[in-house]
Amino acid sequence: MNNADHFVGIDLGGTKILTALVNRAGQIVAEDYRKTRAKRGLDSVLDRIVESVGAVYEAAQIDPTAAARWVRAVGIGAPGPVESEAGILTSPPNLPGWQQVPLRALMEDRLGLPTVLDNDANAAALGEFRFGAGRGSQQMLYVTVSTGIGAGFVLNGALYRGVDGAAGEVGHMTIVPGGPYCGCGNQGCLEAVSSGTAIARQGREVLARDASRTLAEMAAGDPESVTAEMVAEAARSADREAGRIIAEAMDYLGIGIANLVNIFNPDLVVIGGGLTKMGAALFDPVRSGIRRRSVPVAAQRVQVVLAELGDRVGVIGAAAIAMEASAAVGQMGE
């Protein structure tokens, strides 16, 4: 290995920790997956992160006591809100009890390496921009559509975080005034009408009304077991109610992304997340929404594509965040 020419990326979520050693080309050299076990508390999760990094070192045959000879920096992508400059994870909904946690300082102390922290959507956006579908773009929007909806913006070739590091919370722009309540407390947010959580909720409502034989069979009659994947599969089987749910949710998604295209005039929109497995059922309404609702000059220019990095986008993106910070420090030292 080249001396200090690798980066550790850590994708921290409420259910999983994915850690990888990544080289400058964005290639994973070694990785480790384990459950977060967030209910055991902060110290337990920190221990598990350190153990995960240790497992990556072992797989790559790196001596942990001399890791700085091979690893330049550590990047952590975590569920927001995140104060990236301060390195503080403020109040992540999927990590109970974590309030104003100075995660960067805690991990630097435990790992003995420079560490940076950012929102997981920002990390994913930078990963796709540098090593995935966004290569060659200068104005790229990354949107993840999964359990929730988030985004990261790369403008003029640089990640845009906003004044407080809170840019990209597109899941919480109002799409349907007075619509369903969102987890943020607002009504009619994009996340409340287009996310996997929203689709599953509507599927449960349909099943509770006994309005879908297909969903009833898939869920064995139990509304609480309905998932977004079930609804999408039922829609593909020509189930009328399931088809309506998917069509409406994706129409709203198209409205939201068309709004972003009007605001930012990007050359590229990259969409990732679990719901992209729906394929044309997602991408066709989004592209149609842009054509119908975005100003012509912006609509004609922008391309909408599937993310390339798949399930590794978060961990590669976290490493990319570390690369970006390391490069900035190097420039300051010149």
C-alpha cells in the first residue's frame, strides 16, 4: 500500500454500521458490516464503530497501532441533523438518546486519526459526484428515495451545505398543503407523500379497507406487515389500488424534483435509494414531471439517471468527505 494514501469511510445508520478502507480512486479495499444496536446507548455504538474499523484494518493487514502510516483520514456519514464544521451530531431520530454528540472529537480520540463528519445524504452526493454517476458534472443534485427522502447538492463542483449545514432537506418541502403529517411535524411534506414510509402507510390503509385482494394475499391479511416493496409488487401485478398509490406518490416526487430543477438549474439529477428498484415506475414520472413543470431551458438540459454506487454509496461517500477535507487541509498548508 502507498503510505497514508487510503481513507476510512464509515456509514453510520440507526440499524447498521458499514465501514470500508477506500483508496483515492474510490475503490473499496476492505470492508466490515455490523448492526448498530443503537438501543444499547452511545458508548456501545462508539465501541462498535471502533471494532468495525479494527476489522477493516485486520482485513487489509494494517497494524492498528501504526494506522497513520496507511490511512490519511476518517470520514463519517451520519443521519442528520449534523453540524459538520463543529463535528456534532445534533439529534438523529434513528439514534435514540443522541443529543449534541461531538462525534468527530470522540472518534478522533478513539481512532487517533483526523476525522470529519457530515450528513449521510451529503456524503452520498459527493461519492456519486466523484466516483459514480456524477463524474463529469458540475451542477449535480443527488436525491435519495427510500424510507425517507433526502438530498445533497454539488454546485459549481463543490458540495453545498448551507449556512448551518442543513441544506438538502428536500424531503421536508411542502408538496400537498394540509396533507398527511410528516415525522418533522409539518403536513404534506414530500417525504410524507412519496417515501417508502408513505407508500407503506397508504398500503396499510387500503388493506384495512379490504380494497386490495393482492395486498391482502401478500400480507396474509395483516395490515401492519405491508411494506412499500409489497405495494410496488402489487402495482406491477395490475392491482388497481396499489397502482394508484405508486402513481400518485411518484407524481408528487416528480413535482418535488421539478421544483429543484427550477431552483438550481442542474445538468444532472442522480437518484438513489431503495425505491429506485421500481425502475421506470419511478423514473418515468420524475422525467415527465420535469418536462411538464420545469422551465423549458432547465428541463431540456437536465438528465435524470440512476445512482451507480448502490448500497456502497454511503461508505464511499464518507471516504470522499474525508478526501475532500484532507485536500483542503493540504492546500492550506501549502
